[in-house]
Amino acid sequence: MRILRLLGVGWLYHMKMISRSPFEGFGQVIYPLFFATVAFFVFRAGDSPRTLLYASLGAAVMGMWSATSTTAGAAMQRERWHGTLELLVGTPPHFALVLLPVTLAMATVGIYSLGATLLYGHFLFGIPLTIEHPLLFAAAILGTVLSFGALGFVFAVTFVRFRAAWALGNLFEYPVWLIGGFLVPLALFPDWVRPISWALAPTWGMNAIRQAALGGSSLDDLLACAGLGALYVGLGILLTERVLRSARVRASLSLS
Amino acid sequence: MAVVEAQDLHRTYRTHTGTLRRRVKEIEAVRGVSFDIEKGELFGLLGPNGAGKTTTIKMLITLLIPTAGSARVLGYDVVKDAREVRKRIGYVFGGERGVYERLSGYDNLRYFAELYGVPGKMQKQRIEELLELVGLKGREHERAEGYSRGMKQRLHVARGLLHDPEVLFLDEPTIGLDPVGARELRATIASLTDAGKTILLTTHYMFEADALCDRIAVISKGNIVAEGTPRQLKSRVESGSVTEVEVYGVPDETVERLRKLEGVLAVWVEEREQAQVLSVQTRADIQLTAAILGHLNGANVGRVSHREPTLEDAYVALVTAE
């Protein structure tokens, strides 16, 4: 109970901070518009409502991923600039419990990004929003957002130790758009890319969302996505103590 | 058992120089610091910038791992039992950083109350009490980005006290505050010792340490160079007199020669704007002005004056001694 409240309060205050940032707010308005436009112009040649929805969903998850991968690094960088990283590390809870709400807040912004992209696509370009299995669709979004948060958490753990790791978050942004199959089907890529795709929760989350929306079976994909998310959280927790000890040895916590 | 025990603490930082040919440079920030702080005591760590005060305090609050030596707080080892130490201590850093600017003062405190495990039912009351204590009542719902430096500093103090810790570490808490704000904060610190808290205060203001601390350790270049009550430290300088000479470019060899003069107790040089001020503390029964000026032959000499020694002289002499 105490842990849940700690996660909830942390999530609430980090959401408050994100919502009050003019820079991040502006990005959240512009990015979904950009992604929806790209999806429409890339796929309109197909001229099929299902293809357009397929593309629109891909664009929506692109926005969700961008909101998580790039901002997890930025969030840690912000903690360094504000001098609050040391304060957080100096509190009694396991640091994973302090860090998880930060990345979950980022992933929540991703849900907004997903919704905004779909709505922009619908109202500006007339992309249909017919969801075949609404409940499974909602579950797929929730599972995907949590797994994104979990992956952002692993990133954030490394950002605590390595100051320059925020740039790595940016580096991951575009390749995952491709190898996660967000816009282009995975079948178009060489065989050696596939194992990498399978190790990424976003790939399975994307599949689950598409299957639920377009009428396929999304449960297996959703389970794979959730399983990988849980694996990321476990890995992050294992890494946290080692990373923090290393940061305390190298005196890198106070550096900005 | 002492509440805080530091045993031969060392801390070395590794830094890099150069871009293409990167070289590792090691800096010894703390070189064997030992002290004990008893329950209810306000212990001052006094020293100039870069003396090793913050590094020492960061080792004690578990944010840095000592390169060598050990430290215990309330019986818990700061490396092995870091979480147990964190539950029982509060700390306050000086300066404006360490505040979530986009949150209100109240939200900052609420978040840290949760992190420090203050029970939900008690949080509101505790935060209200602390806002009253630090004088932020009425401004708590404004975003912290609009707070003055002094208000942010007081918010730091409130944050450090949220979980009613037994031991408090205050790292230059009055730095950058205006005189009135600093005086109010010192009054708050004094009231905390009255409430039975054990406090380690770092400062580079002699008068602050003198006014607040039961005991003071003077730290310079990573070593403790003197330790005692303010009275004991003052007794080092109660006799003798200080000759101050305004000079422009006094060589180190001259300072060394002056130190060796019969009757000289301490010599130090301070930079003041364009000039340097050479201070020579001598025994009261000896008049050395002519000898001092004789050694300065060749240097540009300005005003010469004599005065009684102060506690600050003891501090400056300690921290500038080679």
C-alpha cells in the first residue's frame, strides 16, 4: 500500500511538472500533428481505410515512443540541472521506486500523444477510427504504455550514472520507429533485424494495438509486450543499486 | 556512543584534463578527517571554499563513498547501511538549487514527505508546522520558481525537517542570504538544538560558527587543523597584536622569512581588491614593525596599521598556514 502511494504521488507530481513545461507542452501539440500528417501522406496512395488506420495507429505509437524515449533522458538531465537528483538519491526508498513514477509519467504523456495523433488524423484527414475490439484495444494501449514506461525506466537508470546518456535516448528514437514496425511492416526488413525487434516491447505493443483495432487476435502480442515490460523493470531494479554505487564512487551525482 | 563518528575519512576525485590527450588527475579533497559529534551537540565544520567541507558532509549523508576511512551515523555505517542512515537524517544544502521550480512550495514538501515515509495522515499537519517555522506560511501555494533565494533556502530547511530527523546536516545554509534572512535562519537553527537535534553545520563564516556551535573543527585543504569550543579557539589569539601591511606583490619567500622571525606567531596574506594585505601576528611584548618592513624592502608598501587580534585572525591564520 505504502509503495503504491509512493508511486502514485511521484507520478502525480512529475505529471504536474511536465504539464507546466511550455517547451514540452508545445512539443506535445506539434508532434502528434506531425506524425498524423506523415502517416496520411505516406499511405494515402493505398486508398484503403484499413491501410490508413494501420498507418495512423503506427504514427500514434511513434508519438508515444518519442514521448518516452527522449524525455526519460531529459527528465534525468533536468533533475541534475535542478540539483534534485542528489536529494532523490538521498531519500530512504529503493531508488527504483523513486525513478519508476518519473518514467511512468512520461509514458502517460505518451497516451495523450497517441490519442491526439488518432484524433488529428481523423478530423484533419478523415482517417476512420473504427476499433474492432475496444476492450482489447484499451488493454493493448495500457500494456504498451506500461512497457514503454518500463523501457524508459531502464534508460533512466543508465542516465543516473552516465551524464551523456540522454543523447542515447534520442539516438534510440528513430531506429525503434523502424524496427518496431510502427510505419513499415517488419517483413520488409532483413532477417537479422527480427530478433532485435522481438526483444523490444514496442514491437509487440504495436502489434497488439493493431490487431485489436483491425480485428485480429491481440492477446499473444499483449502478453509478450507485458512480459518484456516486466523483464525491463526487473533489469532496471537489478541495475539500480550497482549504478548508484558507481555514481557514489565516481561522485557523478552532483554533476550537471 | 557518539551520534556521528568520522574515522580518518579520505576522498579523492578523479578528473580529466585535455581533449585529445586525456590525462587523469587525482585531487585529494579530504585527507584523513576524524571527529565525533555527541547527542544534542551543534558541531561546526569551518573552512574556506574548497577545504573539503561539502565532500565530508556528502560522505556522511551517504551521497559519496569514502576512498578510505569510515563513518557511522547513529551507529549505522554510511556505506553498508546507507538506507538506515537516510531514514534518520535530514540535510540542507545552501543555494537555490534542489527545488522543483514548477511545483509550489507545498507540493515540494508533500512529495518529499512521501519519499521520507511521513504517514499520510500526518503529512498535512507536519507541513503546516514547518511552513510556520520557516516563515513560508501564506506563500506555500505559489510556484517555487517565483520564490526569492531566501525563501528557497527556507524551503530547503523545511524539507530537511519533514520526517523529524534525529540528526541534521546543514551545508552552508546561510550562503547568499541577506543579513536579515541569515539572522532569521540562524535563529531557526538555534531553536533546533533547543529541541534536542544533533547538528553538523558547515560554514565559512567564523562569526556564524562562533554564535551557533558548541564545538568547531577548522578544516583546511582536506585536513582538520584545529578543533575545540569557540572559547578554546579564541584563547589561541587572546594575546599579542596584529600588524597589517598593505602590499602589492609580496613573494612567498618573504612570507616564509617573516614566519621565522623571533616573536612571530602567525603570518598570512589576503587578497583585497587590487592589493594584498599581509598580516603578522606577534607576541604582545615584541615590536616588530621595523623588521617586517625591512623584509619587505623592494616591494610596494601601502598603509601600515596595528590592532588587537580577533577570532577571525585565528581562523585565517589556520586556513592559510602551509
